[in-house]
Amino acid sequence: MGLNPMQIAILRWYEASLVGDFSLSSAPAGLAFDGHNLWTANSSSNDVSKFRVGDNATLGTFPAMGRAPAAIAFDGVNIWVANSGSDSVTKLLAQDGSVLGSFAVGASPVALAFDGASIWVVNNGADTITKLRVSDGSLQGNFPVGHLPRGAAFDGVNIWVTSSASNNVTELRASDGANLGNFPVGNSPAGIAFDCANIWVANSGSDTVSKIRVQDGGNLGTFAVGHAPVNLAFDGTNMWVANSGGDTVTKLRVADGTVAGTFPVGRSPQAIAFDGANMWVANQSSNSLSKR
């Protein structure tokens, strides 16, 4: 694959500027960029769609092999889909969407993270995170986290998990799942992202984002954003926040948390992804994608 752990941690699959506009009709709940194409997890139609970002072409729609897909992730070769209504994840070949396997996980999987060798699956209904080997989907372990986990991110060494009912994040050693600490954040933390140095957490119940130091979990700042922030994405300089209750995205400068802009999108933005040039937002209630 040729990527180092830091590139994997910040989801840097892109190499060139890519542009495009897309519309959907299937309640997109998750987004992933594979370096060339944008993938959506379509929660109402139980499938995933693949778009070429350069010219808006639809390259295919493929069954998720499960109900209510809620999240999607790229591992450098394959696409993984978390089926929240089926307690499973599906592995698809990114090249052509062919199904390579479906694997049982915990109850209500809602988020995914890739660490370079394994896919981590956040089980919202089980208060656990499942580790699967990407090569064959074999179970590497189930690890307890806080109550009602919502999101996960890889920092190049460890996995961080938000727990919405515990108002904290848990740091797990990626090699063996050992708990390295639980750290308080805002109310109802949901999405989480890494900026090459620090962890950022969207606190959906506080209308804020927390910046967490990876070395010790220390809080480096809490920053106001829009209403009910649920997910984040890093563009190399700024952190972008999807505000599901405000139908906006907020752009924060990672150096100091200064708001660099707030932009309208569709209704109930749920997921956000960067393609190397533009930020894409999945608007679940308006069945659309926005580009900023």
C-alpha cells in the first residue's frame, strides 16, 4: 500500500485535487474517499454507492449485505460497511464493489476506523469495539469502552473511541486493545478525528468540539460550533465539523480553534470526508451531498 501510519491516521488517500457535485435519494449516513472515488453508505436502501469525483459519474451501487448501513471506511484496497441493523460489517473490493465477506460484530455497529492492519468496529448497542483483521475478517478481539460508543479514530499508534452516554473518550492500544485511559470531553460525544498531532471530538450535546492531546488526554481547548455536531474531517490545516441540528458545517483552524467559517449544507448532515481538494458532506434528511 505504501502509506505510513500517520497517512493512514489522517485518511490521506488522496494525491491530487478532485472535484464534483453529487445528489442522492437514499439517506446517506456515511462517507469514505478511496483516493479516486467517493463512497456513501445509504441507510434507507441498504446499499452503498460509488462516485467518480472528477466528473460526477455514478460507478455503481452495491448491496451492503446488511440492514441500515451507518458507516463506511477504506483500508487502502477494500471498503468496509457497518450495518447497524444487522450487527455485521461487509467487506467490498473497492475496485469493482464485489463482496469479499460479511462478518458478525457487536450490537448496532455505527462507526469504523482503520489502523493499517485491522478494522475497528464501534458497537453502539454493546458498549464494545471489535477488532477484525482486514486480510480475512478474522476476529482479533472485543474490547469494552464507555456507554453508547459513537465514533473511533486512529492516531498512528492508538485507537480513540467516543462514548456518548459516558461523556468521555477511551484510548486503546491498537496492538492489543489495552485500555490506556478514559478522558472527559463534552456532552454526548459522537464523531472523532485526528489532525496529525491531536484528537478532536464533536460533542453533540454541547454544541462544541474538544481538542485532546494524544500524549496524556489533556484538554487543549473547547470550541463552540453549530447545533448538534456529529462528525469531523481534517483537510491538512483545518478541522471541519458537520452540525446535524444546524444544517451547517463549521471550519476550525486546528492551530488555535478559531472559526474560519460556517457554511450551509443540506438537512441533517451526518458524515463528512475530504477528497484532497474539497470537503464532502452527507445530508441524510435531504438525500444529498454537499461540496465545500
